[in-house]
Amino acid sequence: MKSTQNLSVAAKFRALHESGCFVLPNPWDIGTAIYLEHLGFEALATTSAGFAFSRGKADGAVPRDEMLAHIREIVEATSLPVNADFLNGYADEPEDVAANVKLCVETGVAGLSIEDNSQNPTAPLYEKKLAVERIRAARVAIDGSKTGVVLTGRCETWLVKDPKPLHTSLDRLATYAEAGADCLYAPGVNNPEEIAQIVKTVSPKPVNVLVSGFNHQLSLSQLADLGVCRISVGSGLALAAWGAFLRAAQDIKANGTFNLLANNAASADLNELFREKP
């Protein structure tokens, strides 16, 4: 039953990548997933940072099994395709990445991403050959599942402050595409000309762009004109919620006033929304 459902949502997700530019917002819990579906979005993606913060942990500090449980929770909360932010696959070696990707696919996701951030401060990106082998291993694991789950290859040059982020990203993303990545992603790029170069380099494969404080000046239509297929917001929505919470809490503590609660969501509206959920 799960494999049939997985195949269905994966097919829907794959079709979205072939039909123009779409937004892939990132909920961090069941309630936000339900609300984003209610608004009419066509697919969702998890956010490792957004979930980690909700658990009182730093991004990257959530153990694999806890993250897998969270991904499954989001998948089961919505009828929409869900893409998993699966960090580095929770492993260094390709065979271990493959084993963990298999576990992620079994949660029912329609897609997942594997990044080349090694979490090693002295060598923040995996050596290129190993990074490619990791993508290839993820591809083999997905193909073995026969689900059609969409594989996104992420190059983290901007996030790890690589000295030549565009040069390194163009080289690596093209190689990740050849290794079997269905979609390519370099979070942090915000220059329109650089985005266009990435799109051209990996064409005809689709490109995901992150809008989460990096390139807020670019609209959906502008990114679509650059050839971008998919737009995600990463931890952006979670941080927006945290921003409102922090400002209100700090105002209460510092000033003893409650004015910032005036813009709160209406509990009656949320109660009505969640009562409708089967």
C-alpha cells in the first residue's frame, strides 16, 4: 500500500518539475503542513533547521531516526507530495548513504535531497569524487525502490563560504546531474546572472532556488523568467514564526506590554481548519 501511494505522489511531484515554475514551501510540523495544503500549494518540503529549532536543537543535530520519524509525520499529515531535506544522507560513505536513502524513501516521500556539506570545518565540502559517488549511490537506492522518487543534488558552496562558489557549483552540479540527480540546487545563490548560469549549465534538468533571506528581492515571476523550476523557502517560514515569537516575548519581558499579541492568528480559525482534517 505504501509503495503504491509513494509511486503516485512521486509521479505527481515529478510532473510538477515538467510544468513550469512552482513554489515548494517548508512546514516544520503537522499543523503548518496542513495549513500550507489548505492554502493550495501543490507540494511541500521538510526543513531540517525548522524542525531542529522546534526540538530545541541546532540544525544538523537531529539524529537520523528522529528525522525519519518527522519526515514520515509530515508525509502522513498531507496528501501532497513531500520532499525531504535529508542533509548529507546521515552518512559519509556511499553505501551508507544508499542504506539511509532507502529508509527515507520508505517514509513515503516524493523526493529527497542529498548535500555535499561534509560538516567538517577543515574540509566543508566532500571531495568531488566522493560527492559524486554519494549522489550515484542515492540514485541506485531510489531506482531499486521502483518508486520514482525525485533526487535533488545539492551543492553547498555558498553556505560553506567556498572561495569560488559559482565556479565550484557549476562544476559539481553538472557532475551531479550526470550521476543521476533529477533536480539541482545550490542554496544561497542570489545573483540573477549566476542563477541563469546554473540553469543553463544543468539544462534540461530543473533547478531549485532557495528564497530565505538570501534572495528575497527576486519574485516568483522573476525567478521563472531566469529558468528556475522550483522555489523553496527552507527555514524561512519557521524563522518568520520565530521572529514574531521572539519580538512578542521580548516585549513582554522588557516592557511589560502585550501589544505585539494583537496580530496573532485567530484560534477560532485554526480550530475550524484542524477540525476539518480527517
